[in-house]
Amino acid sequence: MTLTMQDTDIANYLLDIKAVKINVNNPFKWTSGIQSPIYCDCRIVNSYVPVRDAVINMFVELINLEFINRTTLIGGVASGGISYGALVADRLRLPFIYVRDERKKHGLKKHIEGVYEGFGNRVILIEDHISTGGSSMKAINAIKEEKLELVCLLSIMTYNFKEAEDVFNNAGVIHHSLCNLDTILEVAQERKIINSIDADRILAFRENHTEGWQI
């Protein structure tokens, strides 16, 4: 049994709505200060109903295919993964929780919002996209501190940075993304958004992204 939608379908959707932007001549500045020829903003998927439906349908189908018998909770990583996690949880009729960026400084001082019971609860965490994997691991460590078991981490898109792969592998984290940078670049070439030279340059940038994009 295979998924009814493919990663190329998601890539086309993300390019259609400009959730993934590519500009080799006027690069984007990341929060880290790095200049990059590609920028991913999967939060705007929520504003496009057909794209949102496609993403949620694919998440649900993947979970039903691979993980449903081991899952008792759906979790969203703040803030980008909250809406998608809640929608997936609703479709699957499962409880939903979300993981804050950091523990609250006041009130109940929660790191995780929602109702859960610790031992025996198995969580699928949902992110909007994965870059270095740092925010995902913070969320994963938070749920482990609460004695929750991680089933897998799901995301809409990943850059496939080596440091993210390494940190997930070292932590024993199963990660699946609906789409990745390689597929985005393949589809972008087919649609004449970029040429093969630029695609190769972007892939080379991925391997050495800390040095920034060289125009």
C-alpha cells in the first residue's frame, strides 16, 4: 500500500503558493544571519484551503498507514506545527497537545499544553518544516521529560541538512517529511523556475550553508 499523493504533489503546491521561495540573485536573510537562496514559510499553507487539505490528508494517510496503532496523542511544535497538529488530531479523533518554545515563567509553568498522562502515552509530533532540527529536539526533549514516548516526528518540508539528520539519528528519532529540498528543486527545474546549474548550486549551498550564499 502506498500514499495516494506523492512528495512531488506537495512540492508543486508549495511552489504554487510561494510557501517555498527561490531567489539566487537576491538571497533571503535567515534569523541566523545566513544569506540563503531559498526560504520556506509553510505557515501560509493554512491560508490556502486546497493546499491545507492536501497536507492534512497526506499526514493522516501516512499516520494511518504506518503509525496509528502505536499512537495515543498528536502534538504540535510551537508555533508552526500547532495548527497542523490540531487538524490532524481532529481528523484522527485523537487528543492534542502542543509544546511551547520554552517553559512558561508564570502560572502553572507548563512546557506542554494539554491533558496527558505520562507513562504509556505515545506521541506523534508535527512541525511545519525542518532546518537544523534544533527546535524539534527541544520539543522532543520536553515530551521525554514528561515521560511521554515519541512515535515519530512529521513535517511538511525539510531541507535535509546533515546536522538535522545526525541529531535525529543520534537521538533515535524517526522523521518523515511530506516533501524535501531535493524534490522542490527537481520540480522547480521541470517548471523552469530555476535551471540545473542553479539547482546544483543550491544543493552545494545546503552542504556548506553556514558559509552563506555566494552570488
